[in-house]
Amino acid sequence: MKRIDAEQINGRAEMMAREEILRLAESQRANLATKFEDLLGDGGPPDEKADEMIRAIREWRDVPSTRSLD
């Protein structure tokens, strides 16, 4: 009988998770970030102050979402 170790199981699980993420991104026609810098984005307007950004985020939180958790 062939013995399977934890490293093989983890490697297989990682591969399956990666495939699932790629399928999901493809179905949503989304581009995946391939570099860390891509995740940072453009940082918003260059003249925006931190207080303005915080105020905007707080206002957005008060707006009811049309999304459903169901």
C-alpha cells in the first residue's frame, strides 16, 4: 500500500484551490492580480487628505447595500 504524507495532501489541496479560484475568476471575467503592487491600486486622488478619505468611507458605510447575503 502506498503511503501518502501530509505534504502531498497539502500540495493537492493547494492545487485544487488554485484551480477553483481560476475557474471563478474566468466565470466572472475578472483579472487576477499577479503582483503585490497590483493589489495596492492607484491610491485615489493625489490631492485627497486622509480625513476626507475617512469621512467618505464612513458615509459609504451608512448607505444601505442592495446586495443580499442569501
